[in-house]
Amino acid sequence: MNGFKLPGSQQRQSSLFAAGPRRDQLSPEALTAAIVKELNNFREHVEDPEYRDFMQDVDSALNKSLKQSHIVAPIIDSLRHSFIEQGPPGLRTQLKYAYHGYLANRRFSSTNLQDQARVADIRYPVEWYPKTRQMQRMIHLHVGPTNSGKTYHALKRLEQAQVGLYAGPLRLLAHEVYMRLNARGKPCNLITGDERQIAEADDVSMSSCTVEMVPVNTDFDVAVVDEIQMIGHEERGWAWTQAVLGLKAKELHLCGEERTVPLIKELAAAMGDDLQVHHYQRLSPLKTMSASLKGDLSCLRKGDCVVAFSKVQIHKIKREIEIKTKKPVAVVYGSLPPEIRAQQAQLFNDPNNDYDILVASDAIGMGLNLSIKRIIFTTTKKFNGRREVPVEIAQMKQIAGRAGRYRTAAQAAAPDITAKDLTGFEAISRRRSSAVVPPAKSLGLVTTLHRCDLQSLRNAMDNQADPIMSAGLFPPVDVLVRFAAYFPPSTPFSYILLRLHNKSLLHPRFHLCSLKDHLKIADTIEPVKNLTISDRIIFCASPASLKDDAQRPVLRAFADCVGNRRGGGILDIRALNLGLLNQQVIVGSKDYLQKLEILHKSLILYLWLSYRFAGIFSSQALAFYVKSLVEEKIQQTLTQASTTIRHGASGSSLRHDVQEQFGPMSLPLTKADGDLDDAEQSLSCHHLPCHNEFGNGDTSTVKHVTLRKPSIGLDVVIPGLISHQQPWGRDSPP
């Protein structure tokens, strides 16, 4: 294949346009020239005759766009957009999708295409839940700004119900409500994607879950769905839509921002449900300061929270503040594990230590109860993957609203929750269901670090965010399975997802949620053999984070385990960097901290999959334990970086950590039965007195196992009594 030839002047200049951060500023002609150069770089390796025919059509479209710039074929427009967004890799991916579309148009009959269109007709999602439509629900919409008491009132009604459900956007919030309901004598289950805590009582009537885990086929007296404005979220909105349309609750309480009112009114009318809107005002004053800090971090004071929108900036500012103040600084950002965010928040909230200042990302907008007196924005712009864009008004207001929180006089010692009930992770928040007493109001302040951003902040605080006009939607699993059945097995699953996304027919009240992560996951596991469509759907619904390429091998390894239907023991998966836990804590190393964060995400993914493929990912108990050790290492890394080198950078092995927790191994080791390869791993058993949190507190002996895998640098003792409750069953993916 000879490839496409550029006109002389454009051929000489095309190398200027091939890459770089200014792709979005190129003219259409220059973009086409750059695309031609990239296409010619890899087209010579293609031998498929059908692909050559396809490329001839692409060449023809390119030729027309160069000769007549006002005529742009759809394929050229999509190639330009992909090249601007992602450079050559995005271009190649889009070309792959275009090729499979070319094949589909050639192979499918008009009848096939009409059938696909019928399957992709998702204009009426209200009809997906016929049992719910048979109910006459009462919807209570609680709306108001941050710290207005809207969720508090909804939770008070939940506590009065016989059978109830709380659904929140974060595990932190679900865990908080789970703890509070149990503390108030209402046995409650905790259900999140990667954790199940099933109450042991016979009369369990309450559940607290993340929104994605809402059980739509269960009857409830009262259900509370928090942060309802997330229904318009580009990626997660489908989960709130599912909860609103599908929850079988006599009373459905929705809590969130004022801008959701028009949409919820429309949805309630479409469902035939009654609706009552409750409006709330902020319980403590919030004021925008008249001046910025003029870039001077030495002006910071106790109770300040400095907000930045990148992890690099957060660590840089943290270091600068610590140098200036000689005091440790707490940090909170999205890629930190929820448990670590909670611990960092607790350090900041504690008035009896030196953690006077918090540096955080927009992750503080929800889920953490923080004693913030003043919010300082380092910027009013954030990077969206391609360029810096202004922070949305709604997001800026939500972050600013964290200052000057509404507190109760009895908050520190609520009579129905003891200190023992709320230790560590559970002690991070008390705001949502405290005893009703006269409030201790405090003025919340908000400003910027630099003078140039102050006017943007004022404009955001003085204006209202645009109303949410549509609810997020994602095609149900059965629709996706039926649509995929039209395509040959060799069709990439990512293309099937994209084609369904593009062919879907929607009502204007709804929008399709982004496929960005789904497509990346689908392409990563595409080469894995023996995966069914259902397997691929489950993986695409998983919390795999592919922002960092380091997790791709882990995801691929997990998919290999499912494809092979074996090999899912956590010690058998070499892609998991478990040997990292035997390394010493490297103080101040962002690379070491990032590796720990990636390992933690990988363990979260393992646990998530263990509830969907229980027979394959069988090391759930060990995964929970290793996850706790990773969290400990992350906390050590953050703490030691803040408390100077005098504490040293010493780390400890997994074996030492376990001995610290469970006591010394005082009895002789004995050879255990098993078929482990001695050259690769060794196993030994020993009996220890049971004095740990997993046991029952008596002095009976417990069998512990030591596993050593020299190939990954692992030496770990597995406590024999580690166990976690079984899930309700395999959960449907989104």
C-alpha cells in the first residue's frame, strides 16, 4: 500500500504538527496534515485486504478535506478530534473503531440495523422498573447549601423507619451512617463495591451502601439518597438515576443542591410519584474575604485549608508550608485511600496536636467532616486533561462551603455514641445525626492565595450554578448483552460499547454517561482469551483506575485469572507489587508514595472482583489484611515526611508487622501439608494464643500460616482467624 501523499508544502511542514501540547490550536488543514503523517507511519504494517479497502476510503476523505476545507467527512472529523484529545494513540484507537464500523455497515443487512436500533432505544428508562412503578411513592427533596441540615433531617426520618436504606456517593459516608445506625440500636448492613459488613442480628432492617450498590428489588419503608446533584455527573450519574427511578421505597428522601429541583419535578411527574420539596438555609455564615493572601503562605493560621487541584501542587505546597511553619501539615486528595483521608482529617481536627493546616484537593467537597475556619484557593482553574479550565461554580461553592461548619455543643460526646464506638476511621465525622442542641455557629471565610484569582472567586460565590437539565444514564446489562449478540466474536468489546453509545436513542431528559474508563478497560483486557461478554461487562464496571499505566498489568493479570478460571490467589498474581511492603519507608519520595497508592487501588480492585468471581479470587481475607498494611505504610510515609528526619525512615517487614499485632511466635514451627513449590514458596504453621481483634478473646489456640515467596520479596504471616462476612450475592455491574 503506497499510502496518502501530502501536497509539497504541507508535506514539508507536517513534522511540525505531529505532537505537542498545542494540537488544539492547529488549523483544520494542519491537523489533517499531521493525521496523514501518523497514518503513513503505521499503515504499511497492515496486510488485511478489507483494512486496505477501508484505508482507501480514508485516503479519499482526506484528499477531499485538503482540497476543499469546507467539506469534512464524519470520519475525518472524528480522527481530528481524537488526535487533538489524545495524540497518535487516540488517533489509532479511533481508526480501529472506524474500521469496525466500516465492516458493520458492509456486513449488516438493513433488517439487522433496524433490530440494533430497536435494542438501542432507551428513551423510557422509567419503564425499566415495573415493580417500582406499581407503587405510589412519596418523594421528599431536601435542598440547600453545604451545612444546612438537609441530610440530617432525612436521616432522622430514616432512624424512625422499620426497614430503611441510606445510599451515599462515598464509602466514607456509607460507613458513617452504618456506624451511627448500629450505635443507635438499629442493626445495619454495610454494602460497598469492595466491602460487605453483614450485621449478626436476626432482625437486620437497615442497610447503608454506596449509590452504585442500591438494591432496586428490595422493599423499604424509607430510603435516603445523598448528594442528588450527582445525578447529572458525566460518569457516575447513572447510579443516582437508577436509585431515583428504581428504589422500592414508600418514602424516598433525596438530599442535595437547589439546582436539582426542576429535573426531579420532571422525573417525579413522569413516574407518577408525589413530590414535596424542603428548602434549607445555611446554618452558619460564610463570607468571601476582601483580600487574598497575596501569595504569602506565612499568612496562614490554625484552621486554614489550602485547596489545590493537582497532587503535584498539593505536595509542593505542603512542603513549603512545613518549611515556613516548622509544623506538620495534613493532606487530603482523591487518590489517597479513604481510610488515610479519614486519618489525615482526624489529625487536622484534633486541637491538641500541631497539624494546624490542611492542604487538600476538591476531595474535601463531600465525605469528610473538617474543622475548617478558612478556605484558600491556590487557583480558580483546573486541568481537564487537555487544558486549564475555570472551576465550575457549583464545585467552587461546595468546596468553599466546608468553611465554618455548623457544630453542636454536645458533638464531642454524643450520649448514644461512645469513644469506643468511634475510634480511628469511624471517628472522622459527627455532623449528620448529632443530638439536637443549640448550635455553636462559626463564621466561615473563603479567599484565594493570589490576587488575580479573587474576582473569579467572588463571581462564583455571588452567582447561582446552572440548573441540572438531564439525568445520567447507562444501558442496562440485558440491553448490552442483546446488542453485543449482533457482532462476531472477533469484534473488540470497546467498539460494541461505543457503537451502542452512538446508536442509543434518548429522551432529552436524560444523557448517556461517559464511556472513557469503560473503553480503556475494555481495550486493556481485549487480548485475554475465554472471557465471556458477561465477564467483560463486569470488568468494565469495576473500579479499575487506568490514569496511571502501572495498573494496566494488574488489570490484565486479573482478567487472565478469570479467563483461565484459576490462579486468583493473591500470592500467585505477580503483577501485584506486594514486595513493596518489605521496603523501608522512603521519606519524601513521591514515587514511593505513588506506588503504595497504586498497590492499594489494585487491592481494592481485587476485593471488588472477589465478590463477583468468588471462586477465582479466593484470598479475600488476606487481601483485606494486606490492604490494611498498605494503608499503614501510606500513613507512615505522610507522617514521617511531615515530622522531620529525626524519626528516621525505617520500615518493617510484613512479618514484623504481624508479630507486633498478634504476638511472638513462641512455639516451634512445624511443616504444613500442601503442594507448594519449595523453590518458590515455603509454608509453615504455628499455634498462637488467640488475643486479637479477629478472635473471640479467649485463650484457645489458633492456626497461623507463614507464606514466603522469595520471587516477590514477600514474607507474611496470615492470621488464621481473619474472616469477613459473605456478600448477599453477585452484584450486577452498572
